[in-house]
Amino acid sequence: MGATLRATRALVLLAGFYLLGFILLGALVAIDWTASQHTAGAAGLKIWILSALLAIPIVQGMFTLRAPQGDGPDGVPVTEQQEPSLWAVVRSLAEQTGTHAPDEIRLVGEVNAAVSEEARLLGLRPGKRRLLIGLPLMTGLSEPQLMAVLAHEFGHYSNHDTRLSAINRRGWTQVTRTVAALHERADKKAAKERARLEKKEAARASRDGEEAREVDTGFAGLSYRLAALPFKAYGHLYIRCMLGTMRRQEYAADLTAARITGRDATSSALREIPVLDAAFGFYMQSYATLGTGAGLLPPPGEVFGGLRHLLVGRAGELAEMRRSMPEEEPSPYDSHPPIADRVARIEQLPYDGRSLAGARPSLALLSDPARLFAELEHAALTPAARQLRRAPDWQHLVHESMAQYADASAEPFRQAVREVQGGDGSLSTALDAIEAGRLWQIAERLPVPEEADAEAATGRATREFTRPVLRKALSSLVAGELVQRGWAHWELSWTESAKLRMPDGYEEGLKSALDQAVADVPDTRALRQMFPPTY
């Protein structure tokens, strides 16, 4: 389907939304006219009021033409003077795809590359073109793989896909805005009715000396939800019609990438992106933001740049993920075809003689990657995040963060010890409480394990469910004491979770000592012996 036909269809679908709105408004007017002819007094007035209330969100959705404008993507814009090698590659790819180079390249903190165009007149006139390239994406791709990704994006340029997205976005925005407005009014109506009924039920329960019952709002807000149904149905039709085109555009862009950069570069890039995306998500959660609770960030440039350590440390796991691509169940509302299907189509192409052997990492295209990673942090992090202290190195961040988390996890146990035994809740006080026979009094003040709560366990069964909780809490207290004395430290690892490194012989001895301390007949002597001379 050519660009003109795609634009025509997009405009027809957009016009269909307004046609639906006028039909519904016409139906409301017809209901009001009928009511005025056959219903008098308060009943007719209620119908008129209800019609007006239903018409307001429909009219707002139809004629609020100005879509909310974002602040633009967070990232680092780079000029041709700053990054000549990257711009040279981009210009070459644009020329080979038969389109114009972007007006701006912006480096962002995502595993993604995207193209956008600020088209005017609903996409009928071209506008500023922007190419977004994720620095984390470049961290994990070779130069040919990155070129394949960029060639794919320029394939959208050459097919005018980005310009048509303005029309598609406008139609979808109008539909979702109208549905959201109707549902918001329905929720407000139901909340108001719930508050009225709960107040009435509370008064009744107080008068009768009973417990208040759950209230039922009945059909409150139903009229708004019913009015939203035609728009929701049209929204499903709208996106189903457009997604077929969007998926074909993705296949066409893949073929463009394979033609320009090679079959192997394109297929390997497609395999790499979901793996890299998963690795980046894990890295951000488990490493980059590990210290935020302790008020720490990684060293400058390492919030996004530290991903390279994980990619090296977990290379074996990532290689296995590449080999075993998951078979996705395609969603009828997903604008991209399944990655496995896209890879299979590219790998069916004949070999073109272009190998990835000896390819440079794509970060080699940048003049100073370390500086750009640091600049990206300033652009992408919130002001509050930028105020956090910077760890001098990763080891320091892991040790200080894990020590604080372990200390925080022991606080409920310390508080229970204070309530039962008094004192400061330290390890010494906890051992005193255990020796005084107060272990299970402490346990009663700790959160009940889900298993015990679900089983409604009592007596001996409760102790068996609670014992692991006690042991873990006491272990955190012991770990804190070891760290405080400088006898243990949390060790950074890029291949597994951080681990507490103890003095030789402590780890096995500690397991046995903890078991003895939370036994039916507690024995704290082994723990006391591990911390001379104080304990």
C-alpha cells in the first residue's frame, strides 16, 4: 500500500471517530425530543440533564484538538562537529535508503533506537526529524549491528511511516481521551454514591450496634460506561486496522536493513535487542539503583555505562538467551511482529558474504563514550537523583548499600527485642532475651509468615513456620555485627548476587550457631563464642 493510500485510510479512520460522535450526539438529541413530546415534569427534566451530562465528555473528546505536548526526549544531543564518525554513518545510511538524514541525533538512556518526525497538518507536511539512539543499546551492539538497527529506522523514513504517525496518533488520542473522560465521570458518580451509602450504613450499624456491611453502588455511573462502549469498540477497530500496516512496515524496514548492512548483521541485531533489553532492566534494578536506599549512586558515568560489566560477567547466560528465543504468542494489538518471526524471515535470505568477524563495538563510533555517559546522567536523572552521593567505586557502593539493607531488615527483630527485653535491641540484648526464655515472645511480635496465616497454624505448627523468620532476622543482626567490627564485607559480583564474605571458618560455624539459637531449647553459646570478648 502506497503512502497516499495509507494517508487516506488514516484520515478516513480519523473522520470515522467524529462521525461516531455526531451519531451519538444525534441519538441524545432524539431522546430529548421524544422525552419533550411524551414526558412532562420532573421525569422529562431528568432525561434532559442526563443527556447533557453524557454529551459534555463526548464533545470534549471530539473538539479538544490540541494534543498534550511532551517535553521531548531526555538525552544528549550531539552535533556533527562533536561526533563526526557517528554522523558519517548516519548520513551514509540515509543516502542508501533514499531519504534525508535527521536534523538531530540525541543519545538516550534506553535499549532502543527510534525515529520521529514533527510533521505538520496532521502529517501532510514534513517537519523536523530526530533520531534517538540509546547508549545502552550501543554498549551491547557491534558496529554492523548498530548500522542494521539504524538502517531499519531509516526504512521508516523512506516509506513515510514517521510522517503518517501524526495522523494515526491524533485519531487514537481522540478515541482514548473520550473513553477516559466518560470513565472518569462514571468513577466519580460511583464514588459519590458509595460515600453516601457508606455514611448511611455506618449510621445504621452504630444505631443497631452491628458491624457495618459492604455497600453496593448498583448502577451508579452505568450511563457513562454505556456511552463509552461505542468509542471503545471503535478504538479496537481503529488499532486493528492500523496495526496490519504497522507490522508490514516493520517487515519492510527489516528487509531494508538486510539489503544495506547484510543478512547476518540484521538477524543478529534482532536477536540481540531483546536479550540486551532484559540485561539492561536487570542491571538497572540490581546494580545501578542498588544504592539509592542508602543515598548512593554509582561513580560518574556508570549509572548507564556500568552495563558493560554485566554483559561481560554474564556472557554465558546471555549467549544462552540468544540461542533460545522465546516463541511469543502474537497479540492482535502489538504493532511489532514477534521477534522470532522477524529473525526467521531474515535468516531465510541467501547468504550475502558479509560477515561480522572482527567487527568493532559500536561505542567506537563515539569520540569520548565516558564523557557522553556522564552527560547522559545529567540529562536523564531527576534532580533528586542527581543530589545523591557518588560512590568512589562499585565495591564501595555494594558494601555500603548491602550493609544498610541488612541493618534495615533486622530492625523489626530489634524492635521486638526492645519490647520484650528492653535495652537497645543489639545482638547482645537479643542473646540475653533468648537465654531468658523469651525467644517465642519475640517471635509473636514479628510479622506472621504467609504460610502460617494461610494455614491458620497454631502451637507447634506456628513455631515451625516462624523459626525460619527468626533465624533470618538473627542472621541479619549477626551480619551487621560482623560488618561493624570490620570482620566481614559485602563483595561485588557481576556473575551472581552480592555475598557477605566472612572470616575463614565463620560461615559454616555461623549456620550451626544460628540453628542452635532458634532451636526448641535455644543454645546461644556458639554465637557468644564467635564474638569475643564482649559476648
